[in-house]
Amino acid sequence: MSAEKNPSTAANGGTNPAAEGSELIKFDNVTKRYGSNVVLDNLCFDVSPGKHVTLIGPSGSGKTTILRLLMTLVKPDEGTIKVAGEYLSHEERNGKLVPAGEKHSREVRKNIGMVFQQFNLFPNMKVLRNITEAPVHVLGLGKDEAEQRARELLEMVGLTDHIDKYPTQLSGGQQQRVAIARALAMRPQVLLLDEVTSALDPELVAGVLDVLRDIAHSTDITMLCVTHEMNFARDISDDVLMFDAGRVIESGAPEKIFTDPEHERTREFLSAVL
């Protein structure tokens, strides 16, 4: 599958798309272990450009490990991962595939933005600089261009009036919206969302999810989302993957997964969380 619309310049700043017809993310026989615990078991799946894919399943089923692998916070024990056609944790040397150096992984990782459970904002920087810091120092953008992009993104997430505040002066929901703007400021091809509402008070969850719905519905940025917010997953997803014990046991359109799942484990999981 390929994206059908042009990326929104407000959301992702005109990213360089993956090669026509290629997968943006591709896991090929990926295994990840922690000691004797197999977290991902020979995992194969891919995400096409412009698609929104949600990973669901019980805690410990390997969902967040997928995002950590994509951010190179951990490395696969077996198998390979490609992003925009380039190996992420490996590189080719003299015709052979070898573990990638940090420079190579960092370059490929520029295609990825991530919003974490915790906001991870710089407490000593005001909102504007939190968003401009990486585009200036990592992408090499001029200060004026970075600030213009930051202001557009803050308008998108509804925080224009908070541009000169420090993170401690914001609510948790506002901090998470700044974190979303910061991730988008890097013009990623894919946005990873890791249980982005789990650290929020219940009354703040809806505001953050509304922002993400707007981004999903109004832009072509690719999303890979881990969430227990099933209504949100139903709203924004093109495909839903059900994980159990490090494997995808069922996948399909949200209407199919949430209303007529085929696998008994999927039915058990959904009956517990819906």
C-alpha cells in the first residue's frame, strides 16, 4: 500500500517520502530476548507510507519493545529492521550485513519521531526552545525557520498562548502536547506513540487524544501506535495488530478486529479492556 495524499507541511514539514511502493517500516524475522525471556519471536510485519497502525495486546506482549527497537534504544538479537528502505541496526560492508555503527543508525533514525509515556521535556527550557532545540542542532535549521515551524505546530496542538512558559508551568496534558509538537518539528516520516496518555490524569486524556486524532485525519504522517485506548485505536487506525507472547496473532482493519475478531485470545483481551 502507498500513501494517497501529500504530507502536510504543517505537521511534518515536507518529509522525504520512502521510495515509491516500498514499506516505510519492515521487520524481518526479528527476535529480541532478555535473558531466557523471548520478548519478540521471529517477528515479521511492515507498515506502508501514510498508514496508521496500532499495536494492541496484553502488557509484556512485546509492543513497546518494537518502538524501542525502532529508536535503537535496544538492538535485535536476530533479524533485521528497515526504515525507508535503509537498514536500521545493520549496514552493508563489503557485501555483508554487519551491526551498524552509531553514525549510520542515527542517520536512519532521523526518519522517526517518538512521543513517550513520560513527556521528557527539558525543564530548563521554555516551550519554544524545547521544540526548536533539536531542529537547530540536529537538522541544522536556522533559528528563524525553526521558530516559525514551532509556532505553527504549537497552533496545531492548541498551545500558542503557552510559548514562553516552562514545562513545570503546564499541566501534564499540555506537556504531552508540547512533546507531540517537538516530535513533529523534526519532520519525521513516521511518528511512534507509546501509551502517550498513560501518565495523564483521566480528565486530561481526551485533549491529547483529540490532538492526535486531528493529526491522523489531516496529515499523511505514518503512525505506529501502542495504546490501551481502544476507541482511539478504532478511530485512527488503518490496521490493528494483536500481539501475544511476542507474535502477531491477528491483524486487520479496526472494524474487523474490534467487532468480529477471529482469535480467541483477541476476544479475551478485548472483553477485558472494552
